[in-house]
Amino acid sequence: MIVIAEIARFREFHRVGFRQGEPLKIEKKAPIGRPRSGNCIRQFPALASAFVVFLGVASASFGQEKPRFTFEEDVAAFAVSQDSKIACAVPRMKRIKKIVIERDDIWVVTPSGGKRHILEGDKFMPVPPPSQYVVDSLAWSPDGRRIAMNMTVQVISTEDTSAITGGKQIALLGEDGQEIKVAGSKSRFIEDAWNGAWLADGQTVVYLTGIGPFKIMRVRPADGKSTELFEGHTFDAVTWDTKKNQAFAVGRNLSVSGRLALVQLDLVNETVREISRLEEFYGRLSVSSSGKLVGYFENGDTITVVDVVNPQKPTRVRAGIGRFEFARDEPRVLLKRGPEEKSGDLVWVGLTNGSFRPILHDLLVHDFRITPDGESIVVTDPGRRILKVYPLQ
């Protein structure tokens, strides 16, 4: 019983006193007298046993917090390819006269921790005029050979710094950073566009346009052929599953009744399949790696998961608002709790039993992605967003 009590005390101490970044405070006291050699172990065997447990548990715990590798840059956005390469957008600031502008570099980090600088902001967006671009998100093609760079572009007048033009645009890149142009286009980038992604052929791009509800567009850069998909329909939310040439979306104008519905979209043949009617939709639409489960926040507290094949009985779990991704084994999701733009801790949420299991010892992260093989998690730190890759447990 003494051993159990000591272990319980250790666990409580470890939970409270060993937070990430929190120093261990040790109160120093004047020694009463030098103990005889081995006295503590002989007189308090339970304490000795508990100490051994302490070392074992502490070693395992701290070992889990050691990243596989670290990319020591401020990473504003990143994406993980199917073969676990990581594309990273790194902000770079530049002063031109009285104007400070941002142009982001792009790096590619390999699964072994190697890194390549594939795009330099000043060369990609030359001066003059004083223009800047900020990378909002990145998306790999399913074959890992191309990148869609979703960005906000601004051109600033040197005469009147409040006069700014530009907007949401998409640049297309090869894996080496070489720019891919859309044939016949009068503009350098795809304008008034965001959330771009490559389809499975690696030759076709889909993206959203509008301020919401959104239209879905498709373009082939090689021949410049552009098409509005599902003409006459708009969508409140869309999540891509481009390796299967499909997407899942939520919208109100998909049926005569005008009720909110979750639908499956074939991005090649332009077919729409209604999965289920929704009473409420709060956002954060997400699809599992297999494409069999679709999840979203029904309200500010409840995650709802729908089986695409058997949608009649959705699973609901009260978890609190945040951003989540499905585990590869799918009966659970990894949730970053709190507003998406703020840092939060990560917890596994069980979909069948409603369980909660924190990971990384309550380490706060700014953003995260689970690698497609399900073996690692990529996170960025709060503040200076250093990128780290941890084994996923």
C-alpha cells in the first residue's frame, strides 16, 4: 500500500510539476546530518521501489516529448505530402522606402529532416512595384510532385500607402519551386481564388471562388481549359479528398426544399450525391484518409461524424470547439482545443466511447497535421512557429 501511495503521489506531482517549459522548483534545506550509506534504501524499501517507477515513467514520458527532428524557422503555413515531405512557408520582411512588405519563402523538409529552399520571395515577386504576398495555405498534389500555393497578394502605392490592390490568388509550383503557368491566361496567377488543390492526375487544379457561399472551379494549366463545376450550385463549406477526385460539401441550394445538406461531389464527372440532411452546421468540415467518414462541428460543442456508406446513424461526441483530424485507424480524432487561430493542447477523442487522452503532455501547439502514414504528427510552436515532428502515439 505504501508503494501504491508513493506512485500516486508521483503521478500527481508529475501532472502538476512537470509542465512543458515549467522549471522544477526544489526547496533547499539545511542538512540535519549525513545519513549512513544505504540507510534510505534499507529503511524505506517502498520509497526505493517508487523511485525506480519514477525513473521508468519519467524516462518514457520525456522520451515521448523529444521530436524526431526540428525545422528552426518561423513557419506560417505548412502541408504534408502523401510521402511525408513537408512544404513550409517562411515569412520574410523587407523595407522599401517607408513601406515594410512581406514575401514568403518556401522550403521542403524531407522525412529524414533534410531541407531544400525551393522558392525565394524576392526573386518570385520582384520590385518594383512594392508588392507583397502572404501564404495562407499550401497543398501537395497526391503524387507529391506539385504544390498549390494559396496566398493573399497586395500591391501598395508608394504615393498613397492606403491605396492597396490585390486579393486571394493561387500560384502553382513544381516540387523544385518552378512556377507552373496557366496556358493562355492574361494574369500570372489564378485570381479571385483560394483553397486550391491538385486532383489525382497531377494535371488538374480545383479551387473555390467567391466570398461565400462558394463556387467550385476546375482548370488544367497545360491547356488553360477552365470550367465551373456544379453550375447553379454554391457551397457553404468544402473539404477536398483529391486523391479520390472527390470532395464533401455542405450547402442549402442543393435541393428543391433548400434544406441544409451534406453531399459527396465527384470532381471529374460532376455528380452530386446527398449523404444526409443537417439540422445544424457550425463548421470545421473534415474527411478521413479513407474517405469513409466525414466530420464537422454540429454546434460549438459537438463533433458529428457521418459514415458515408451508412449515414443513418451519425456519431456525436461532446468535445468543445477546436480543429480536428481523423486518425488513420479512424475510431478517434485528434483535436486541438480552442479557436483555430490560437494555440491549444492536443487530445485524442474517442468516437465510440467519448474518451479523452491528452498527448505531448499538454504541450501547446499553434498548428498540427497528422502524416498520411499515421506514424507522426507535425506541429508548430506558439510564438515563433518552429516546426517539429513527433512520433504519434
